[in-house]
Amino acid sequence: MTDNNIFAFPTAPRDESSGWRLIPAKLVDARTAALLNQSELAALVGVRRQAILSYEQGVKSPEPETMAAIAKEQT
């Protein structure tokens, strides 16, 4: 894993649908580096701003489709 990656592969996945998990602090860093606020990123990936806030706080993990959309926007 590189320092620029916003995803990590945990040794024990939290769920069976996706072995990847979001690193909240990396999401914040990537979003701010892209000069996006939470509302703008939410609109780009198709979720509400509150969902982005929950991902950034580590309260919720995004669905696999949302993770893919976030990764696409951050590349």
C-alpha cells in the first residue's frame, strides 16, 4: 500500500462483500487535495453529504459501488 492510497486491505475483512475498507483520514486528505467539499464529493459519487461525513469519521463504510465511485473520482 502506498501512502497516497485511500483504501487498505485489512488482514481480517469486516464483511464478506468487500475485503477493502476506507481509511477515513486518507479520504479527507484526498478530498481536500482535490479542492472538493463534502457536498461536491457526495454529488459526484451519488450519495448525501451526511454519508461522506460518516465515511470520513469512520462511523460508516461505503457500499462497494460507492467505494468504486470514490476511487474513480480520486484518481
